[in-house]
Amino acid sequence: MINPAVFKAYDVRGLYPSEITEELFHQLGRAFIAYLGPGKYAVTRDMRVSSPSLTAAFIDGATLQGGTIIDYGLLGTDQMYFAVAADRLDGGAQITASHNPGEYNGCKMVRAEAFPLSGEAGIKEMKDMIMAGAIPAPPAVRGTVEKREIMDRYVEHVMSFIDASAIKPFNVVLDAGSGVAGFVAPRLFDRLPCKTTRLCFEVDGTFPNHEANPLIEENRQDITAAVLAQKADIGIAWDGDADRCFFIDGSGEFIAGDFITALLAEAFLLKQPGQTVIYDVRASYAVKDIVAKYQGTALMNRVGHAFIKRRMREDDAVFGGEVTGHYYFRDNFYADNGFIPALMILDLMSKKGMSLRDLLKPLREKYFISGEINTKVANMGIADQKIQELARRYATGNVYMLDGVSVEFDDWHFNVRQSNTEPLLRLNLEGLTPEIMEKRRDEILGIIRG
């Protein structure tokens, strides 16, 4: 019996083998081709113990349905995006559960040009076909499978975002979390003059050291300790499928994704002033202020990679960033990437002759962010009521109902939105002093939890 809850807003994901099974992935491969049509499709997989058998089942279903499959093997999600776009394929699938623990698995899927399938377009239709047993009958002729390499071209592409000869010999700690970054990062960092300390670089889907989710503090203990012990200039960690990277400064402090978005926006606008940058509704004012400083246009957008990628195409944005560590690049087929940001931050540090901590100092002195604070609610109906109540109570500010409710005042702003997957309300708030931030944070939480 298939649990319909495995079909999420942006992927298919659940526990293996109770929810995610080879039988489901065989059907998913068939539904994927039935939805997108006959053509050539990339399939890649992460390092999870269950990924090889799930990948084989997906490919078997896809070829049964008449799809031509290019099997690129063990890779990260952003290499799948690159393969689809660079090789001009009709779509692709990455077998992964991203940052989830080892007992999870799943599948991220894209159409041509690496544009994501989502709950709004693609995943819903595939779910309906599978749940109703209504996948169209396979054609008379089965599709074929071809194996192909992409890594050398991918490495050259990522390196093209910086001038490697200008990078200074920084002391860098890297944590691959036993994930795909363990075999991608060496191909990049071996070409730089940096001294690197490499943690959890052995690719191992049992995650023997810690989970590959750097957003959780306990998973950053090793890299934080190594940064301090090595007196490193910077620490960089990746999630399991390596499409997101996270930064730690020389004092061991974790850097919020909106501050990294602001720095990456600056890196682009230093080279190309006046460009457009997309940021999500949760982000610090630091992003739009830095974009304004370089005569750029900063556009707020709803959360989620499908929405960011669409908006970037519509407005020809050079760069987009999300608080959760997803960073998107026009010259990377508008897709997110976990290695380009790592290199670009080192490039910015080199150009400015500053440590990461020094680059962040003016931001930390001016912008005080709450971080994301989650509150469980009984059901989505109550979540909707709370969002409407906040919109009414703070109607004297600039109110946007773009994604939940966002309200801007001169000295503080907030966003409250529903989780896509759980009965949660998520608060992100910023004040221009610590006192304003704390007062307004407690005020909003009082309304949400009252």
C-alpha cells in the first residue's frame, strides 16, 4: 500500500523500506516518462545504502515506459541539474533524500533545462496516476540505457565562476558529511592554493560520523571544533546531496543563509552593477540594502526552488538566494548549486583581503535576525486564521501576502508562513537593534501561540 504522504511539495521522500520501496520507484519511473513524454532523461543517485536498488527500479520503470535513460551514476543533485541542461536532455531524476537521515530516501525530478517538477506541476499528476493505478500502458518498444560521465565538464563549469589564480592561500576546513561532496569537493579544492582540513570525505550512506544536515547544530560540532583548533579562516559544510553549502567563520560562528545571500549578491554586483537579485520573503534587509548599494534591483519572492527559478527566468536575475542555503545562478542554467557559493565566498574574501568574519562584521552590527522559529498548530485551518490575524493586527505596515504574511516597518519586519509538509507556522523576524528584535519576536510568538 503506497502512502500518499511521500509525494511532497518538491520531491518524493519517505522512510525506506516502509514508505519508499523499489515497487514504488518502478511505478515512479513509469509515471515520470508518462508525464513528460518519450525523450532522453538523466538519472543520478546519492550515496545512501538503498539508492542503488531504488535507482535500478526507477530506470527499469522509465525504460519500460519508453524513456531513453542516461545513467550518470553516483552524483549530487546539482550535477544532475548540470547534466540535464548541459546535455540538453528532456529531464532528469536524482535518487536522494537530501539532508535527511540515512533511513530516508526519495527522488528529485526536473524537466528540460533543469526546471523542477513540483506539487503544483508534475508531482501531483504522477501521484494521481500511481495512486489510481492509471499509468498508461507501456509502448511496444522498451527504451535504452546509456552510461555517461559528466564530472570533468562539471568541474570546469563551476571553476569558471572565479579566477582561481586570484584566490589567496586561506586555511579552510571542509565537512562533506559523508555525502556526495566527499568526491566532488576534492576535484575543486585541489586546484586552489588553500590549505584544507577535510572531514567526513569518505562517501558513506550509513553516515558514521553525523547526519549530513549542517542546519542542525549537533551536526556542526566537528567542523566548528576543527575551525577553532586549526585557527581556520572559514569552514564550509555540505548537505547529503551537496546542493547546499553552509559557512562558519573563523570564530566558529554559523552564518545565516540571508547574510551569505547578501555577500554573494555583492560578489556579483561588484562585477556587474545594476543586475537583478531574487531573495525570499524570510530574508534580512541586508540583502536589499546591499543590492541597492550597487544600483541593483532586489525582488522579494515566495519560498521554494520552483518559484525562485521561475522568477529568475522572468526577470533575468543574475543570482537568487534562500535563507535555507539554496543559491541560484543565471549562468548555471538558473539552477541552485552547492559548490559555486563556496568558491565565490573565497573569491570575495581574496578580492577584499578580508576574513569571512570581517566581511560579516558590518552586517552583524546592523541587522539582528531571529532565525526561523517553528510553532506546531493543530491543523492548517488554524494556521490560516493566525496568518489572517497577523495581517489585520499589523495593517499599518507594508503587508504582502506573497507567501504567508510578510509585514515591513522602518525598523523591523517579519514573515509568518505555513510549512509545506507539516502543521507548523514558521516565523522569521528582524529588528535593527537586538531590543527591537526580541520585543517584536516575543510579541508575534504571543499571537501565534495565544
